[in-house]
Amino acid sequence: MKILDQRLLPDSIKFITVRNAAGTAKATKDMALRGAPLIGCAAAFGFALEMRRLKPGSAAELIKTAKRTADLLKAARPTAVALFYAADRMLNMAVTFAAKHPGKFSANTLKQLLAQADKEARLVTKEDEDACEAMGEYGARLLPKNCVIMTHCNAGALATMGIGTAVGVITAAHKKCKIKHAYSCETRPYLQGARLTIWELMREGVPSELLTDNMAAHIIKTCGVNAIVVGADRIASNGDTANKIGTYGLAVIAKHHKVPFYVAAPTPTIDMAARDGGDIVIEERSTEEVTFVKGNRIAPKGVRVRHPAFDVTPAALITALITEKGVISPVTRASIKQNLAK
């Protein structure tokens, strides 16, 4: 499997070759591979690659390997639920297959497993592509004509297998001639907005500008921003949403200025086992990602650093969730359940 190394964008386009689940997990942990829906799709293929390493044996050995593979993939990033969804889905496929083929595996039986694993991984990918298209359509309908919109982090084509979630909404609306201007926050410390989102918007011909994160409040106040759309890594059952660090602050500012705040995310992002945002694990990443930018030190040696990679926006600050099944508003436990039941 070839993975676009997003750490090098926009300066260069290079691919990493991954041959197993460990390589997929490493690329995910190292941020060469990032974006909640995309790392889920990659996990599905990483699982399928690992199954190719199996040799004829017993169903029990298959189940043991499948569980170990799913755990390895899920350990790469603790916050994005799409990763867990895909890994568990592939695990369930393998366990179900083993139950139908008890005893020893022949080479022919193993060949059937590999075909099924590949088919399931491709289905996970197709579902993500279709979900992005649907979210783009639903989201575009919410935006007014001549919309001035802001987004945070990267939730575009680079983060998915389709047109993207939040950025997909913007590009879909742009094709309908509804976008007057788009602002991309830089997204410190990893600069996904500066390196990826603005690059995508420019490539799509969307009138757009890049902001440092601390400019957002001023721009919202003075430049007629009338919508904000972001993606999500995990949504609790009550609608509390974990997204890239800085999202919560942006939602608070939007509330003060009465600007609609939208979250675009496919339904596998919704974790019904999480009662609220307090149940969402927030990943803490390395100090070096804060103290260095492109290999250059920007802070004193020995400085103490906090680096929570995500924050949680309370449901009360979210105008609507945009999913492939439609728009959820108001954002409540009951309305989420109703949407998922469609």
C-alpha cells in the first residue's frame, strides 16, 4: 500500500510504501498518514495486508492474529473513532470467517479469507467516498449565498478517501457559486491548516486566505464571517465533539458573534458508547512538535510543554452536525439517535 506522506506537503509529494499493519500504524502515529476518516480506511487496508502474512493453520491462530492486528492499529492514535471502527469491523470479518471455517485452514481457505478482507477494506473506502459526497451536498444547502466561511485544521480530501468532510462542504458550496471567501486557520502546532487546507482550497480555486490561529476572533468580528465548519475525530452520544486543538475556542468565539458553527463528520465518527465529552480520550503528543517547526527550534531548550492534540466542543455550542444521513439540529442525544436510525 502506498501512502502519501503528508508531513512533506505542500513542499513535496512523496509516498511511503507500507506492507503490513505495523507499517500502517507507524505511518499513522508519525502523522505521515492523518485525518480521521483516512486513517480508518488505511487501517482497513493495513489489516488486509497483515492477513496476507498468514500461513495455513487453525481458526484459533487466525483469531489470535486478527485481534493482535486490530489492537496494534487502534493503539496508533487514541482519539479518532474511525480508526477503531475500521479495525473492529475488519476484526469482526475475520472472526466471523473463522467461525464458518473451524479447524485447520487450507491454502484455498486462506485465499478466500484474503479476498474477503480486501473486499471489506474496499467497502470501507467506498462508504467513506459516498459519505463525503453526501455531506458536501447537505452542508452546501446550509450555507447562504456569498458565504464567508472559516475552517480549522484539515478536513479535506487529504483527510478522507473522498472530497473531504468540512473542506468538502466548502468545495461543494463553491461549485454551487455560494462561497464568497474562505479562511483557513493555520492550526498550531502541526500547521495542518497552513500546509494542507489552504493548499487544497487554492487547488480547487476557492477564494481563500490563511490566518494564524490568534487572528480568528478579529476576522470573525470584522470580515463578515457567517459560517464556520470543522471536522471531527470523535463525537460523543450527546453531541460533544473532539476535534483538533483550537476548535473549542473557535466555537466559543462563534457563539459570542452569533455565527453558525457546523461539524461535518460521517456517522462512524459518532461513538454511542461515550456518554459525553468526558469519556473521550485526548491524545497528548510530543513536546518537539511544539518547540520545533520544520526542524527549527522556536523555544528555549528544556522548556516544559503541554501538547493536547485535541479539545472537546460542548454540543450546546454546535449549531448542527452534518452527516451522510442528513443534518442533525439541535445537537442532542435524541436527535443523534434519530439520525443514526435512518
